[in-house]
Amino acid sequence: MRTYRQVLAEAKAAHNHPTYAKMAFVMGCGVQGGGTGSTVLDDAGQSFLALFDQYGNQSLGYSHPRIIAAIRDQLDSGVLNSTKIMFEEVQIRLTERLAELTDQELPFAYLANGGGETIDNALKLARAATGRPRFISALGCFHGKTFATLGAAARPEHQERLGPLMSEFQQVPFGDLDALAEALDDTVAAVLLEPVQAEAGVVTPPPDYLREVRRLCTEAGALLILDEMQTAFGRCGTFFAYQQYGITPDLICVGKAFGGGMLALSAVVGTEEVWKVLRDLPSTFGSSLGGNPLACRVGLETIDIASDEAFLADIRAKGERITARLAAAAARYPEVIAEHRGIGMMHGLELRDDSLTGLVLGRLIEEGVTSTYSLYNPRVLRVQPPLVISDADLERGLDVLDEVLAEADAARGSVRPTAALSPLTRTVPLARPAEDVVRLLHERPRLLDPFARDTRADPRDSEEDFGGRIGQDEVVWPDRVERGEDGVALRADPCWLWQELARTVVVRPAADGGCTVDVEIAWDTGSGGYEEMLGGRIALFAEERLTHLLARLEKELENA
């Protein structure tokens, strides 16, 4: 029987996102329930501690009481819809507040919904202000998923399937000032950068890099646009990350946490000089629901929370603890962790291969802790907890992470650092005649199936609802049994979860009258670039359970 979790996973695979559906299921993610602070419940009431804030969206945690109060206050006011004609007080007050946060150096703001929309607005402003067509971005960048922002990233896989993307972008290595200087000319409207490259793997800038970028842009007559979608609202220890580097950009883009984790809100904030286009061409921007009263009321509350000096000091103190703990882990497990990078409460552990990421993420979830990987570097484990996490919860989460890293270090032999996780093979000698082993396998063909919920179940040649397991999770899929003269083969029908899953056992006679048993477990979830990461989760489980089943086989033969 399908669990409710599987019913939802199948529906997501059928009607929304097939790959993310199977990823969440294989990793052991449950059905989300309510949350408070840095914890969220699943539908079974189990509590999960967040070591990741959902790409900056949940920087203030789940169900922040001040955000909920702000929503209720605005709902009670009855001012909920935008006329787009009248003066909307809460929207105007929010843009005033953004200007204050930049010490009036960037006094103008335009409000929208998502990050990609706001980055597009910044690019339009830069072209209008400079009269130039081109942009420079950094290799490994992530600025959103509109056509313009995909063009900024210029990922080969996106170009292949979605191209042609906008060709006016040129990418240079992040941190390479010589490459930037060479690319800057009088056709460049702006340089678009993240202060910290989040999805490239939490890549922090070299010392003085952003200061020199600012100088080069000014000399070339190009604007500097900083994408602070994940770094603003205190994440790096100051309200905006740029404030740590002694510079002022021409445009800043913010979003994600801006809506308190509950509503869509983003903004581009800029200088008076850049804003002249709105005087000349007032229709440059438009956002049907962008900057609506409810979202703006939440935005004001988010700013008040995140700009508090005591709040920011607490972030810096927690950031120091995270830095110390992760640096120590990197030194303790050098065969697992290639590098630790981070600033404030935004950190990444680059593991030695993608499969280790899958192993660690799956085990964290089993222990009631959530994290994730970097979108464009899956081997980087993100440690970016909600900014409101308590000291005790932070230490508990880091303790669990350290325990799981120790397990990963011990399991390096099981999870191979290559893309060839599948097939998993084992060969064991047995002091029993081959025909005895084959007979037992024919009677109980799932005896060595690591995915079988019950290896003793009555055999059927075809099961539409075969009872399977992945880790601690129950799942069903259509599965078939094939008996051969020298063993058995079990095969899943292609379905929402498996593109291929085959478990074959071949028994060969040995010269001493015994036999050897060859087991091969091969799978393909059809997850493309995420296959190795999921393989780390699947391989460890299959290896451990197969070891147990092979040990039990000898006892089964003794009792047969």
C-alpha cells in the first residue's frame, strides 16, 4: 500500500517536477507540516531542525511571530489591494526605509515579486543609464531563471536545451581582476556580481576584490550591480554584504528573505543618476502585484528585525561558532571534506564527490536535520541556518552534522567517489553445492534483494505493488521475478521512481564442491546530473543491507 508521502511524490512527478519529486523521496523528505523558529514538522509530527534557510527565503525562520503579527495587522486594516493609481502609504514607507539603510546613497527603489524579475529590472536600468548593450557576469553565478538571468549564468546545459540565451553577457572568473579588466570596455553597461557566490558553492570574494571591481567599473563608465538576494538582511553579519567591503554599488537587488519567508517581495535599489530613466520613460517598469500592501507591510517588519544592531551582533557571534566548528570538521575529515568556505552565517562544505553529498544529506534527514547542496556544485553541502536559530539548536545541528561526517568518513569504501556507483557488485564463496543455493533462491527469490521490505514474502512472478524500501522509507512499485538455471533476476518496471532497477544473483559451481554467488544491483533513477548524488544515498543503503542479507544467507542454507 502506498504511503501518503508516496502518493504526493507520484503526483508531483506526474504534474510538477519529476526529478525533484524522486530526489525528495529518495533523500527521505516527509510531508511538510507547520514550523516555528528553526524547526519544521512533518505530517507525522516529527521535528526537523534546519541547517539551511531555503536559499535565503527562511532567514527569519518559520512562522516568525512578528511577521505573522504584521500580516494580521495589515489584513485587519482592510488595505490589501493595489489600485496602481492612488498613493499607497505602506509601499512608499518601505522604499523610504530601503533608502535609509543605504545612508541615502541609493535613495530609489522599485518593488517587484521574485528575484529574476528584479534582476531584469536592474539590467534595464543599467542599459538605459549608460546607453551600452553588454554585461559582464561571473562564471558560476546564479541570478535567477528568467531568460535574462539564465543568460547571465550561461550554463552549457541551459544553452543546449533552452538556447539561444541572451548573447550580451560575457562571463569572467569570479575573483579574477585581470580577466575583468580585459573584458571591460565602452560597450559594457554593467558588471553583475553576487558578493558571495551561493550556488557555485558558497564562494567568498578574495580580499579587496569587490573594492577593485568598484574601481574598474568607475574607470570604465560601467555600473556595478550587486545581487544580494541571499546575502542581504544580515546573512553575512551586516544588513547588506557590500557594507563590509567599503564600497557602494550603483544598484542592489534584494528579495527572498524580504518577504519574511511567507510572501513574494523583491526590490532593485539604486542611485539617483541611474533612476533618471524613470523620468524620461515612466513605463520602464511594471509589476501587477509587485509591492502590494500586504507584502510591503511584511517587508517593513523584516527590515526592522534584520537591521537591529543586537540582531546583527548575534549573527556575527553565531557565524564565528559556525566557522570554528566547520574548520575543525574539515581538518578532522580530510578524506571527506575538500574545503570549507563561508562568511557570517553562510557556509559551504565542499565534499570530495557528489555521492558523499547524497550520503550526508540522507543521514541528516534521518537524524532530524535538514540541509541541501549548491545548485551548480552539488558536492557543496550548505550550512546556512535561519538567522534566528538558538545557540542550543545551532550546537545540536552542528553536533549531528559532525556525527554524520564521521559516518561518511567510515563509509568511504562503500560510497565510491566516481559516477559508477551503479552497478554495485558483490561476490561471496559458499561451502554449499550450487544447486542447493539455486533451489533456495527459486523458493525465495527476494532473499538477497536489499530493496525488499520483506525478503521472506511469498514469491510472485509479477507484483504491481511490490513492497520496497529505500533507507527507512517504505515504497511500492511494479516489480517482476525471473528464475534462471543459475539464479534469479528481479526487475522493476519503469515508473515514477525508477528508470531502471535490476537485482541479479548468479550462482556458479566451484571446484571444491561449493559455489560462488555473484550479486549485481543496478539502478538509474533518471535524475540526470543529480544521479551521482542520489547514488550516494542509494549505494550506502543497498551495500549495508546486502551485507546483512549475505550473512543471513548462510544461516538460511543451514536451516534449509
